[in-house]
Amino acid sequence: MSEFSRYTITAALPYTNGPIHIGHLAGVYVPADIYARYLRLTGKDVLFVCGSDEHGAAIPMKAKKEGVSPQEIIDKYHGIIKNSFNEFGITFDNYSRTSLPIHHKTASDFFQKLYDQGDFIEETTAQLYDEEAQQFLADRFVVGTCPKCGHEEAYGDQCENCGSSLNATDLINPKSTITGTVPTTKETKHWFLPLNRYEDFLKKWILEGHKNDWKPNVYGQCKSWIDGGLEPRAVTRDLDWGIPVPIAGGEGKVLYVWFDAPIGYISSSKEWAEREGKDWEPYWKSEDSKLVHFIGKDNIVFHCIIFPAILKAHGDYILPENVPANEFLNLEGNKLSTSKNWAVWLHEYLVDFPDMQDVLRYTLTANAPESKDNDFTWKDFQTRNNSELVAIFGNFINRVVVLTNKYYEGQVPSSGNLSNIDTETLEQLRKYPNIISTSLERYRFREASQELMNLARLGNKYLADEEPWKVIKEDEDRTKTIMFVALQIATALSVLSEPFLPFTSRKLKNILNISPSTVEGSLTWTDITTNDILLPSNHQINKGELLFRKIEDKEIQAQLDKLEATKKANENANKELMAQKDTITFDDFTKLDMRVGTIVEAEKMAKAKKLLVLKVDTGLDTRTIVSGIAESFTPEEIVGKKVTVLINLAPRALRGVESEGMILMTENAEGKLIFVNPDEDGVSNGEGIS
């Protein structure tokens, strides 16, 4: 790593058409933040940038669906996303927006330079057109069957099922998402980046130059694309939301979002430089700078082939040293889906589990989809917390701090002569910075997180073997040495845990009464290896507090119930409405005697899961009605409820109870039963419904 003077780290720009969920965190933002924090702890010059991607067809689509302007959409979700990142502890040096003037100018200048150099091809092509809406259809305004995997809901730019990059005209049976009609084709002029011109460069740079250091999933996807032959790629779109094409003939067109979005990394760097009084150019233009893109697998082609081709064409910029893209994270066995609300949203997690950011960070890291798709389950989340963070890491720290305060009033004791086990333990401790570094520098964040936990295990084993709570009864000097060694391990954990568990690290440093990493002279990553003593004798520590709390079954069940409600809502949303029944006459309808009634008593029917036995005041009488609503309502919550009752239904015996009528019900989108009842005041029992 010594050959690089500075590090430029980018995290994929999130679309501002929805909040952040755990798939985004596991795929991009947690590993990127771990890497940036680690580099800072090792004394590196780091620029970590990101920002909201506020262009493209997805934004006006969302705006149209919600009945608001695109500006309202981007302002709403930019705020939610930025606040969530801040509260979750993602340490961007700058988080920008592609709607800002600095980005519009940067992207426009990029396009202009490539245009002036003759790097684009101008072509008139047939594009899909919605005759009813009277507009060309941007990629995301078209859905159809993927020609590669057969998925029937692929978008015009990408199939989210197989990850293939597409053109809208590739889709089988395409239809407009605006009107639902089958689009026609119409000629329009656009500018294309001829990727075929860059095949030789990409073969040499990726297939030869990065064969051994890029992840197999990244390298494999790039190789497949290059081996298949590259074709010109449009960099403009017929759309009224985005950055206007800055040349004559570009009226009514915008820069394609995948041309302008990666340039957002550069404009975000410029914004940072202006605010901090820095020079941004070395981070993007000096050969001794290391550029690393953190992305999900659906963005591999754009960051490894298209954006590097754009940078190469420009001529002034360095290329990424690595693009450690992760695979996808599933949720409880099903693919994450924002449109179906099948997700764990970050802003909701922060409310449901306050001050527990590190638990989610750790779980997502320990189960990261680094080489294959992985599954997030709430049970695993609970187990990682209770069995690892609480039982291993937290337990070790708690014992050390409690015993130090109990035996020595919080003062670090002096060490006597070290035994062989003491020496071996401290030698092992000093190896951990290099062990964890080796994993992080190879982008193996799962592996690194488990090595951190192994250091906590080392501490637990040392205490369990040496048993200071027993030794103190016989040998106070030996106990002091044991506690001195244990406190060195605790101090090392406070430093080495910071990339993975930043909130815990801060809390632990406060307990140990040592400076946070932002303070000059604080312990660094390399100090753990080189310093013989990390926490000196007579140093005063503070009272302890629990680093982690146990997560109870009921908390996990609440999250599972929320997902189950989502699943039912999706099933009901896709459920076909009941077909109309046979036509009846008015006379048929008048035979139904429906009245307003009030439930005056309710109880569960013995040995029946679904049935409640109700007493209903119909105005004419009080009668017994057996209703299959026990899974939706408790008896207590429906007593006093006004209902609509069919009172002239022939009586029917159900489990020995004669039912004399029927309560009218329907279902909401979540599949919950709803009473069909009069809700106006002043309607008396017995009033007829006609």
C-alpha cells in the first residue's frame, strides 16, 4: 500500500426514488465505510465520496405515481437517505447531489470535451414511442420479457432477475409503463460512445492487468462482456428530467443517467474541495492515487467498462485500481424488492432498534454477500448479537472493566513478571492488526470481522484460563499482572473494532478513558503492534456500561410479523378480484333483510381456532351468530361494535351452536378482515339497509 500517496473511495450513488435498505448497506456502504475508516486509522490520506443520484427515468416515474413533482421526490428521499447515513455512522467526506449546479457543470463539461474530441458517434435510430402519451420511452418506462432469462418484468435498461444489461428494443412484448399500451418505434437522434473502440484497451487493462486482484465475480462479468464484443452505447436520452445535452441539436434531450451519475463522484470531490479549501485534482488525476469503487453487482459493467472508457476518452483521469462489487443480499429467503416493500429499511431499523447501529453493521458484515448471494434473516441477526457481540465481545469487556473497578478502584494495576501464557497472549495480540489488515486490503470484510471477534475470544480464553477472581484470594501480584494483560487486549479491541463497530469503539474508549481516533496523539492501528504497553499502569478508567444488550424473541417476532403483513399485502395486491356473480333481479335483492346491529357479547368457541360466538342486538331481538373472525379480532375489541347483519338467513348449527344470521365483512390489502358497517352517528339498531 505504500506506493499510494492518497486514496479516493467512492460508494455507488443511491437513487432518490426510495430509502436505503439492508441490501444497499451490505452490498456497498458498510464495506466502503469499513475500508475508509481502516485507511484513516492507518494514517492514510482518504477522500470518501458519495451523493444522491437524482436523474433518470426512475424519478419522474415515482413522481407520477405519487402525484407530485420530481423535485419533491428528490428532496424527500435525499433527506431521508442522507439522515439515515449520518445516523448509521457512514463517514463520507462529502455527500452531494447530482441536481446541484456544480454537478451539472462538471457533467456538461465532460460531455462537451468528448464531443469536441470527436469521441461520440451521432446516429438516428428507431426508439420505442408511446403514441398515447406522445413521448419517447426512456428505458425505465418500458417493461417486457428479458430475452436472456425470460423474466417477464424486465426494464428497458436492465433485467433485475438475471442482472443483464439491456436496450429497450431488446425486450420481448414490451409495453409502456405510462399508459400500458404497446409502444411503436419512431426515429430520433442520439450520441453514442463507441465502446468497440476501447476493446483492446479494456482487454489489456482488465483481462490481463487485473486477472489476479479483482474478485472473480467482477472479473468474470467483465470478461463475458468483452468476449461478447462491445457495441456503441447511447449517452443521451429523450427525457425532460436530467442534465440538458449541451450542444446544438440536443434540445429536448438529456445526458443518459449512466453517463452523468459516475461523474457525480468527481463533482462531489469538487464540492468537498471547495468547502475544505483543498485541491481535488490529485485524488482523481495523480498516478500515485488509488481509486476504489464500491458497488453492487448490478453496476459492474458501468463502473468497470463504461465509466473507465469515458475516463480513458477524456484522458486526464486515473482508472480504478479495484471495483470490489458484492453480490445480492436476500431477505428471509426471498429477493429484496423495493416495489413490493420486501426490505428492511434503514430509517425504520434506526427507530425500531435505537442505538444499535453496530449490531446491523456487524451482522451485514459477518454475512456479507461477497462471493455469492446471501440471505439475511432476523433469527441470524438475533444470534449474531446474542451469541457473538453480547456473549463474546461484550462479555470480555464487561468482566475486565468490572474486575478492574472492583479490585483497583478503576486504576490499571502494575504488571509483575510475565508468565509464558502472558507473553504468548500479548504476542498473539500484536499480530491482529496485520491479520485484519491483510483481509481488509483484499476486500475480505467477512473474514476481517471474524478475526476481530477472534481477538475478543482470545481475551475470554485468557481470563477463563487464568481465573483472576480465584487467583486474587491467593496471589494479589499475579492477579494484577492478569488484569494488566486483559486491559491491553481490551484497549486493542477499542482501536481495531472502530472500522466495524464505530459506536462500540467510541463507547469502549470512553470506558477506558482514552482519546477517540480523531484526537491527535490517540492510539493508531500500528500502535497495537509496535507499542509494548497500550494502557499504562495507574491509568484511571471509568465505570463500565454494557456495550450490547440482548435482543429478545418478541422483538424479532415483531419484525417477522411486519414482513408477514407485507407478504399478505403483496398477495392481496396480486389477487384477482372475485368475478361478478350471476345477475339477479330487484326482487331477489329485496329478499335480503340486512339490519344495523351491535355486538353486545363475544367469546371464543371452544376448540375452534377461527370461530367467535357473538350476541348481536338487531333491534328486533338479541340473537346468537357464529362468525369466523377469531384470527382477526379478540372478543374484547369487538364488543360494542356496530355491524351490518343479514338476519333472515336460515339458521345453521356450527359445532353444536345454532347461528341465526351473518355479519358482513370484507378484506383490506393486508388480508385483514374489515367490518362492513354504518359509521355515521345516530343510526339505531334495527334500521334496515336497502
